[in-house]
Amino acid sequence: MPQHTPAPGQHVCGHCDGFPTVAITTGTRNPDGTRRTLNVTCPACKGTGTITAPARRTLATAGR
Ligand SMILES: [Zn+2]
């Protein structure tokens, strides 16, 4: 399938939706005419785009 599937145990970061590094245009231009951009790295996944799934807790037995 052409669909990208993360490695087992890894999930696409919900904070950046798999786009960990984003170039933001500030609207200003450098003296040479290029756009000035800021590269922002996702703080949640630290630029990896994926997060390791936390250990799942079973909720079924709580309070019974
Ligand atoms: Zn992220």
C-alpha cells in the first residue's frame, strides 16, 4: 500500500500530525530578496514526527 505506516510501537505525533519541522514565513524579506523563515521543531516529538506509544493501562477493572 502506498500509505505510510509508522514502525510498530510508533505513532504519528498528534501534536504536529507528522510534520515535526515547519518553516514559518514571517512576512519579512532578507536583503537578497529571499523570504525570512523560522524553522520550528515540534516540542512534543522533538522533530521526529512520531511518538513512542506509552504503555497502555487497562481501564476495565478500575472501580469494580
Ligand atoms: Zn510532533
